[in-house]
Amino acid sequence: MSKSAATILGIMMVAFAARAQTPQPPQAAANDSSVPWAVSVVHRIDLQKMVEVMREQQKLRVGVAGTAPPYIYNITTGIIVDDQGHVVTRLTNLDPQDKQHQLTVTTSDGTTLAAKLIGVDFATGFAVLDVAFLKATAPKIAAPGSLLNGAAVKILSSDVVPKSVIDKVYLAPSIVVSQGHVLVDSLYSRARGALTLRSDSLLARSDGSVVVTLDNQVVGNAQYAGFGRAYLYPIEFIRDRVAKRVIEKKDNVPAGWLGVKGDSVAQLSDPDIKAGVIVRQVTPESAAAQAGIMLGDIITRVDDFDVAGTADLRALLSSLPAGQAIKLRAIRDHQPVELKAVLGERPSTEPPYVMSPFAQVLQPELSERDQLEARLEELKAGFRTYQKSPPSRETSEAIRELEIEIRRIYDDLRALGPANTGPPPRPRTPRTEYDGPAFTSGPIGSDITLQAGFTARELTPQLAASLQARGGVFVSQVAKDSPAERAGLKAGDVIIGTQERVLLSVAQLQAFLSTQHGKIALKVVRTREPIVVSLNIQ
């Protein structure tokens, strides 16, 4: 499941809950946000079990303080999709293989009912719940195509609010409403079967929100995609495809898997190729292998959508289930080829097509760099606005999420390499520039010593030009008899990532290595040729 989903209310929530009594909340008065088919979903998570899953499945070092509470709570929003008590929602920190989850839903009239997880649609990340005795009138649904670009909508999200019964006060889940607008002409969103939702109130805890028109006609469910925006899946897609395939299988529905790994051609130095994904690896017996995809092919189109780079390819594949047939267009030896593939079932050992919450809403007329820089300016403006706002929980959350996304975009810009292709500029010490104090860094060219026994630095534009590299981490020195030397890493190598991820800044590489044990395969460029170095982390 997505890691950046609904709100996790940890120690503070548990502390309140421990002191609270357990009477049922009073009947909520009907208001603008009290719609009978929108519910609050509460997932009580065993903290120790969650940590064990993270250690085992994600191979992370996770420590738990002795004073940590035994449970944390995930509060999110769901929508009732039929008269059988089925609810579609989004849950974070969910182990989908464990069906014994402690789940409840709270309706608009304050009724709380136990819920059971049927399964997760891995292609989209939506979970389907079965809630016995849950009945609701069918909602009015906005007609497909009735929303104009920029149309105003209401966003129904779950939050915890103080409730009182006689002389006692406790926290309870409740639906709150905020305002937003939809964009219907985004290529990137349409590729995922969704619209784009924009609102200054959209934070990570808004994941799973129900979106309605101003007269309470249901539009669909939101999937958080970065500060102030979300993908908006139409209710027909949620009900007739996502929920239907989970309910029919009565279990998790695997995501589709093509079986290729590659790089954006933007990272190549070939001026004749402007867009696409160059295939670096084809898994034997995968859908890609059966379709005839070959190493060196450049995938430029999937079905009716152009592929500018790896972000596009992930977006196009991310919402497709196993068994989905697709058409591919590629370039092979400078000649166009067309291929057909049927997506296989993604192996449990394969990283999912998880769309980053920071992935950009691509526009064909703009380069990837232009789009990243435009988004960066938008985030900077939002950051400055919130810095001037009065202190509040919402302000703190917004600033924190803005900081995270701004840093991520700086990493993405570094990964694209130098902005110009002309003569190298005069030598200077480049810096990451931002007018907020949280984003001012030291010189990019400074050396950092890493625990594996080598020293690295950011790949500056001058160094990138001399090596004809588009980005990466430059290895400046390797210590004698260190794990790095035993692995064959050499001074002058450029580390660009692993088989599963791109690591194009020293901070990214340092953070990654600090969580690893045993052998890891690093993708390295040496004398302009790609190689793989197997590094053993003790």
C-alpha cells in the first residue's frame, strides 16, 4: 500500500483514547458534510507487528522506544459503493496478507460498526471492506463528462474532533468538508483513469477523501499526489472496476507487471532521441519477454499515451491489474516497432509501481525540467505563504509536507543533470538555492565519507560535462581494504543507483546505505560504460 496515505494519529491519539470513556457518540446533526454514503474508517494498528513487517518486507532498521504506545490509529475516509455494505477506502501501513485487522467505520449519524478487509486492489491501492448491517441510500452520481475544467467541488475528509457526553470529552472520527476544484484535461491523470484534484487543504491525511459536487453528487475518491493535489478516481471506476474485481475474487487483486527495467532517454547524450524509456533489463518469461521486447528497445508509447520517461511508464502501468492487454510502440535500431503484451502478476519480490506523491502532472509541451521548475516555484510560493500564517496544526502539517516535496524536486533536478548543453560554464561552486532557510545547503562539490569506505561528492555540471554524464554521485576516493575496494569500486566511478531505484545525490545514497545489510548491487558508470558493483554492507 501507499506509504503517504491517510493520517496516522500516534502517541497523542492513544494518550487521549486511554483516558476517554467508550460511550457511543451522540447523533450528529445533519449538515453540509453529513452524507449517508461517506464514512470515517478507523484502523487500529499493532505497532510491534507493523515494525516487524517493515523490518522483514522492506529490510529497514526500525527502532521502537520503550515508551511507545502498543497501538497507533489510521483515520481515513471511505465510500459505500452498494447496498451490501461494501466500503472502498485507502489504508496506510496495512499488511494486506493479514486479514485479521481491527477496523471500524463510523457513519454520518455517529453509528460505529466493525468492518472486515476483503482485499486490496494492488494496481490502485484501494482497499475494499465488508461491513455487516451497513445500509445507505444510493448516492446521486455526477454524470460522466459533466464537470468542466476548473469546476468547484467539495472534499469530504475524516478527522478527529472533540465530542462531549454529559461531563466527558473524548476524540471521535468525523467527516469535515473543504473546497477544491478539478482539472479534466491532464494527460498524466487520464493515463491513470483519473481527474486531477487541486486544493490548498489537500495534505497526506486527505488520502481517500470523497469528492462531491456543490449539490452533493458524488464524483469519486481522491488519492493524495503531493501538496495541494490528488488524483480523483471517478466513482464508476471505483465501484464497477476496483470494488467489483476485489469482491468477485474475495481476496487481494494483484497488480499488473510488464517485467522491464530501464532509464529515461533524457539521461542519455543522444541528441536524436528526445523521449521514451530505454530498456536495460527484461525479466525472463515475463510479459515483456513474451511480447518480444529486447534490450536497447526504446518504449515511446503505451496504448494511446506517449511515454516521455520512466515516470510516464510507471504512471501508465500503475493502475492496471494482472491480465490487462496493452499495446506498446518502441524504437529498435532506429526503426519503429509495435508489440502487444498481456501484463503478468507482479511477483512479491518485485517493487510495486508505487506512484510517488511528488510525481508531476506532465504536460506534453513542456520538458520534464520545465515542469519540475514550475512545480518548484509553486511550492516555494506556498511555503512563503504558510510561513506568514498563524501557528496551527494545519500550518505545521503544510510546511512539513512542502519541505519534503521541495527537497524531492531538488533531487529530481539533480538527476536530470546540467540544464544547458552548450560549453561548460566558468568554474564555480554551485549551490542549491532557495530563499527559505530550511532549503539552503552547503556547497554541492564538498566530499562526504560514507561508511562503506569511500568518499563521494555531488556530480557538478562541470564534472558531468567532462564525464558526459547526466547525473549521479562521483566517487572521489576509495579506502584501502574497505568493503568498497573489495567490491571493485574505483575513484572516478559515478554511482547512479540500484536496480530498483535512482540515487543521484549524496544524501540519497547515504540514507540508502544506512538502511542496508548484506550484498547490494549498485549501478555504476565507469569510463562512460554502465557496470554493476556488488557491495557487501556489514
